[in-house]
Amino acid sequence: MSTDETSRFVRLTVELVLEVGDPEALTGAALQRIAEDDAMPVEERSHAESAVQEDEAEAIAYLVDPFDLVADVPGAELVQASWSSEQVDYDPDSPDWDLDEDDGEGDAYEEAEPEAGSEAESEGGGGARR
């Protein structure tokens, strides 16, 4: 793909596992974030408050915003984002959780250019933003 044909869009994939050591602090922070969101409709606010009180993963989803990860990246603008969170059984010794494992999709640090015949993934347009 020549420079003129290269997409201006880049998909950034990040996977995180968080350990919740203080569920009350987490829930309290999520409830505060919801209370401070003036754009949230009343019926959605009630649902959100209930969800974060019942599920720590929901609380994290209200506190972590992909926009915050890239807001200060010069020359780039977030055009679409989606994220989810879920409670998982984490075993750091399990090979299922080996972040260095080669998954066949290529390593972003080693792959400087797409292979011949491949196309870069891209997305544009509006997306979920908080």
C-alpha cells in the first residue's frame, strides 16, 4: 500500500485486568461521576446508579473512558470508541492470561508495515462516547 493509499485511521486494542481492592471506594467514585453528569437523563441515571451498586464491572465502565487515554496524543483525534467490562476469574499463572503469547495477529512493536496483500483495519464515523 503506498503512502497515498494508507488509511488515516488506526485501531488501538487494549486489554486490561484490574483488581478491585476497595469496592466501596470504587462504587462511591462511580456514583459521584454519575451524579455530576448533567447530560444524563433522570431515567438513565437511576438505572446507572443501580447498576454500579450491584456490579463492580459496571462501576469501572463508568469511570474508565477511552477518550482519556488518547486525549493528549498530538495529531490524533478519537473518532469512535466502545468499551465494556466484566468480572472475570483471573489466574496470573494460567497460560490463558499470558499477554506475551503470540495470538497470530502480529505484534504491533515488530510489524512496522502491513504485509503485502493485507489491508489495515480502520473505522470512522461516530461512536459511543461518554
